[in-house]
Amino acid sequence: MSEEDRLRIVPLGGVGEIGKNMMALEYGEDMLLIDAGLMFPETDMLGIDIVIPDISYVTQQAERLRAIILTHGHEDHIGALPYVLSKVEAPVYGTKLTLGLAEVKLREHHLQDRVQMRTIQPRDVLTLGPFSVEFFHVCHSIPDTVGLAITTPVGLVVHSGDFKFDPHPMDGQLTDFAKLQELGERGVLLLLSDSTNAELPGFTPSEKRVGETLDRVFSAAPGRVIVATFASNVSRVQQVIGTAQRYGRRVGFVGRSMVKNMRMASQLGYLGIGPDELLTPEEMNGLPDERVVIVCTGSQGEPTSALARMAMGEERHITLRRGDTVILSAEPIPGNEELINHTIDNLFRAGADVHYHLLSDVHVSGHGSQEDQRLMLNLTRPRYFVPIHGEYRHLVLHSRLAQQSGIPDQNIFVVESGQALELSAEACRLGERVAASHVLVDGLGVGDVGHVVLRDRHQLARDGFLVAIVALDMDSGEILVEPEILSRGFVYMRDSERLIELAREQVWQALEHVGPRSAVSAKIKDALGELCYQQTGRRPIILPVVMEV
């Protein structure tokens, strides 16, 4: 396989993990990027806001990038777009709603005027260098979701996007069976397909089931109904709006991202409600309870979300009342269970009647289960198969479905983010690995928090820190005043006077024979570290502060 006639598939995120979906396709001097998503931090990533893909592989060859193509408007597919576009320039293609939600993101980063946003529709065809990209509609939990059929010089590559085969979708548009069947008849070289629900048998239930649950809950709710869902889950919000209207209720939004996204969705015609029909915070509190519906963020129990603040009594606009009905219309993202359970407990304490995924069908997945995945395989009949969008176990289980569907084992590649694949018209093989690690975003810092910082944060959270402040004579090196010892998160100062006094004595002894001035901090650190472990069995972070006077 020569360098000139090979297609490279480079997953930069979303393969072997949930979230931060991004994939590069390369041929010759041209590159396409599919999606630019984020991932929410894991529980051990203390203080981290979001996680984005490492795009160093792209920035090092930015002149090759022809376009960024977005499959739909969820955070795990568009959330990293501002960070990518601050480093590289390329036109962004997506459907109308997808680009609208992406624009909300770009405005927050003041990038909207620097980016070419180009709207596409299902069945459109784009020519981008050696790539011809066809778009086909797929059902998901947000309107305007598409999959991609990419004709390359070596063959046809199909990227499913996030999909399921819903017989009763909210927008009435079925996944495009005819196009998928046509692609299969044309001959698919490689299928890249969503694996998120590979553990679940059967077909994923229809969104219609959630509608039936909402109708049942609304009909019995004596007071306000508060629905928490993802800020980008436009289909679910439309279901809530339709149900509210049937029961003579008005709707309002709470939560910054929810308000911004739904305002954009309404402007683009994806919500059956106008801006002038929405409740203000005053109306949410002032109208009769049986006429009010509030849609908010917080379905994952995020501490700063609107629902979590309501549960804690800290939301400035909305105070929970006995008789409120709260619906958490989402399933927990792995790792968020503790936060969600804490929020649910607080909601019950406030007197609310809470409906969540373990009690009723308040949520169905937007991702296909095993039979959806099998149907995608049977319609497209690819020569080679790569499962994407899922943790490693999902990829393996999806690969077994592919084997059962008749794809030879040697033609199935279970890879993780960073592992490139190389294809020709005759063969597929593993290529080199590229950088595809987590990039951590903490406030305004992007990538400046790494393993060492996280390790220190864990140590601070576990054992606290001790500060020793010492003033030395600049000429003689003698201690001028008694060392000052400060502690935070290690021992309670009032109850630990003996330990603090021992620490002062230890500093005196350590500096009795100072030696080289550069060794002062190290001596203090070693002496106090040993003392703290002897006295408490803990190892706080020791911070010597040496001032020369």
C-alpha cells in the first residue's frame, strides 16, 4: 500500500470512550474532520470544567484541513468546536439546527465572525478535494441529525453518526432506509458505526414512549411540573412543550445554556412556541401552579445547574414548593450517579414528587441498541467494519454483532482514539498511533492542567497542606523571628496547638545548620513531612516560604 493511494482514518476522540467525538479522514494532501465534541470530566478530574480532544495532530498540518463536518448538535459532537477553531481555520458544514447550536457556542468565545458556516440538508452532496460527501438523515434525540457517505479514491466510507431506527420519531422523519440500502448495493468499503448501546438487546424504544409517560405525569400533577434535560435535547423539550399545551400549561426555561439553546431552536422553527409565549421568572412564581411548566438544566446533577440549585434552595428565580412534580428526563452518564442521587434526595426533601429513569420511562436513548446496529450492518454490508462512539466493551460487543452479520473477523478492527487505520481498495491495516489524549479545560486555561496538577489536587483534597513561613537574615542566614505555621485541610488549628508547636521546633532544628541557601526549602519540607507522618499518618503538601531580609 503506497503513501499516495491510501486513505487514513484517524480517530482523535470518541473511540474507546464516551464523548469528545472527533475523527479525521486523510487522503494525499487533504483532510476532513468529522465532529468536534467535548466530554464531561470524570470524578477524579477535580476542578475540571470539560475535556476536549487533543488536536495537535491537526494543528501540525492545518493547511491540509478542507472542512469540519458536524453530524448533529449535541455537546459531545460540537462542544469542542470553539477550541478547535481558535487554532485552525476551516469552513464548518452542518444542518440548520446543528449550525444554530454551534453558533451559540462560537458566540460565547467571540468567534462567530471568523468562521464560515455552511448549511447542508440530507441528500446534499459536497465535493471537498478528493472527497465526495453525501448526507443522509438518521433518527436521534435531536432533530437534523445526519450520517455521512464519503466517496474516496479507494472506496465508499459510511459514518453512521449517532442513530437509531425509531418508527415514531418526534419530527416524523425516519432514518433513511432507502439511502442506506442504496449505499449497500453500491458497495461500502468501510462502515464506522455508533456502538453506545451495544450492551442492550432489541431495538431502542421510540421517543413515543417518553411522550406517553409525560402525558401520564402531567395529567396527575397537582402543581408545577419541572423537567430537567440536556440543554441540547431539542426533541425532548418539544415533547414537553406539546404536552404542556395539551394541559393548558405555559412553559419557561431556566439555566443559561438551556435559555440560549432553546432561543436559537425557537428562532429556527424547531420548537412549537414563540419567544413571546415563554414564561418569565416572575410568571413562573406568580401564575397558578397548575398552569406552569419549567424546563431546566441539571439532569446529571451538576452542582452549578439550575435543578441542583433549586434542590439546594439556592436558585435565585425558582424556589421549590411542596406539590411540585420534577422529571429528570435523562439517564445518568457513567460517573454521575452520585451527583444525581444527591440531587434526587434533596428534591424529595424539598417536598417534590420526583420521576427519574429507575421509576418510569421518562427517557429513552437516542442511540441504537443491538438490533438497530445489526440492521445498519445488514443494510450497508461493508467489507470492513470499525465500531466507534463507545467505551471499549461497547466496541467489542458491536464487533461480535458484525461477525454474526457475516463480516470476517480479519475485516473488523476494534481500535481506540489515536490508533490510525490505513485503507486501499484491496486492504485495511493498522497505521501509526497519533496523539489523542485528554485536554483538560479549567476556567480559561486549556491544557495547562495535567497529571501533576490533578495529583496535587487529589493530595490537597485528601490530606490538605501545611505552610511554613521563615524569615532569614540575608547575610548570616539566621532565623530572625519565630517561624509561622499555617494549615488548611490538614488539622484544625485550635485543636492542634501541640502539633503546630512541634512543627515550629522542627523548622528551628532543621535550620540550625543551614548549609547552602538553596537547600533551605528542601530541609524544611523534609523535616515537616516526616513530622506530619509520624504524628498523624498523613502526608500533606508542604509549602516552605523563605524570605530573606
